[in-house]
Amino acid sequence: MDTLLEDALGELFRHVTSGASPGLEITADQHKKISNEIYASGFADLLLPQAAGGSGISLYEAVALLKMEGYYNVPIPFAQTVVTRVWAHTHSVDLPEGSFSYASSALQIDAQTRSATLHKAWHGHWVDHMLIATDQQCFLAHSHNRRILQAYHGGLFAAVAWPTQGLSRLDLREQATHDLFHLSVFAMLAATVGAMEKTFELTLEYAAQRQQFGRPVSKFQAVQHQISEMAEHVCAADMALQMAAATDGSAQTAPGSRALAIAQFQIAHIADRIADIAHAIHGAIGISQEYPLHHYTRRIRECKSCFGSAQYWAAEIGQHILHKNNDTLFAFLTSAQDEQRTG
């Protein structure tokens, strides 16, 4: 992909987050300003065909762009908004303007208070609109009638409630619901891998600068072993993400279930280890408010299992294997891209 898009989006994200240090809680007005600037830039439509005002790039080509949400610790669900826009275009779903988040979990309905509660809503306290999939249905909820029940300092998730009459049920075909889930999982993974890459860069930089016994700690063999393990995990996460994005060359085709399950398992499985190594090398400074590391590792830990733990996705992979006639596990894993091309 032409790096002009990457350079432009990177510059935009550096600009919009420059006044919002990762170590500080930003206000609702700052969130709104960041969201408006990103939306006005047109990057939310980058996956749309050129005829529809987008750039016409494929999902695979957009991987580096979607990862930037996590890399720059952007406080809005940029990747989710991008995939939601192309999904709506593909399936002719009429959605309002603004940013989007997605939840696939139990929506608790209280008949007495006539309210619906989502206890783990990704950016639920800031996003303009929430898409909530539950019991083979999909609802659209808006920010203007939500009630925030619980939000955590610096966290990405919140407990949010809406009046039941404020939920709009979307009449979606099964394929549309299926694609929305897969694209949403992919968006979460992309932001997580971006945060992993930034965490690795911060760790490398700190290890090279931190002096102990007259030399940088990066010169100690034990630290070098940890850094090499971290590099291996981050590279594996990125490779898994790219394999899941390798569809038929179109941004309008959702990732295949098999490759996505492999990517989700891989990333969820190694997330804690990446965060643990980063904090082990940094020591106490890694959790200080003035230093950004813990805001990236928090994102990694919070997002790793938002759509299911490593064990859940391992079971999904196992079910795929049991229903296939491949001779070896390697044949099954390496045929994931073939399934996407033909399926």
C-alpha cells in the first residue's frame, strides 16, 4: 500500500492526541473534538470503494492503518468505525453519521425500569453509536439517551444503560450479522496488535536508555532474552492478523472464520506475556501516570478476550479440525487462506 495514507493518518493521530497525554484523563469535550477531527478527515470511509467516496483499498492493505488506533492510543474506536462503515455499505444498512462501537454479549433487559444494560461496552461512555448483537438480533443505540453506570479511570470499557424504547432493532440477514461480528473482532485485534507494537518500542527504548552498573540494561543477557521473546510474540501477532486479513482482495469481504479464530487465539494467548515482559523490564516506572506504558498494556489486557478468551477460540479451531478431513494439523492451518478465497 502507498505509504502516503499511513503518513497522513499517523500525522492526524499525532495531532489529535498531542493535547491528550496517555497519562491524563481527557474530557468529554476533548473526546468529541478528536472524534470530529478524525471523522472530518474522511479516514472513516477509507475501506469504501472509490465510487462511494473511499480509497478502495483492501482489508489486507488497511491493516497498518487500523493498527494505528492502538499504536497512538486513540481514545475512540477508529478501527471499528472504519469496518462498520464498509459493512453498512456492503449490506445496504442505513446508519447515522459518527463513531461506532460493537458489543456481542448479553444485553440485560429490566422490564420494571424499562431499561437495557450492557456491562462491558467498548468505548460505551464516549462513542456516538453502539451496535449490540444478542440472541440473533442486532440493536442500534445512541449516545444521546445513554446512562453511564460505571466507568474506570483510563479504561476503554464502561457499563452503560439505555431506555428500551431508545434501542432500534436492525433487520439484518444472517450473513450481515455474521460479517459484522467477524469485522468487529478483526478491528479489535488490529487495535490490540498496534498497542503491542508500541509497547515493544517503548520497552526497547527504555532498555537502551536505562543504566545499571555502568551500562544499559539492554546489554544484560537476561534482558536480551526477554526482549527477543517479546519480539517473537509481537511478530507472531502481526502475522496472524495479516493472515486473517488476506481475503479475496476486497475490503467488503469479512475475514474467514478459521483464519480469524487462529488470529484471535494467537493474540489472546500471548497478550499477557507481552505486557508482563514490558513491565518486568521497565520496573516501577511502567505503572506511573507520567509514563505511557501502562496505558498500552491496559489496552492489550482489556481487549485480548473481549470477544472470547484464548480457550474459547481454541475450541473453535478444534471444531473446525474435527469437521475437516485434512491429514495433518499443518495442512488445516495452512489451508485457511484457501477457505477464504473459495468461501
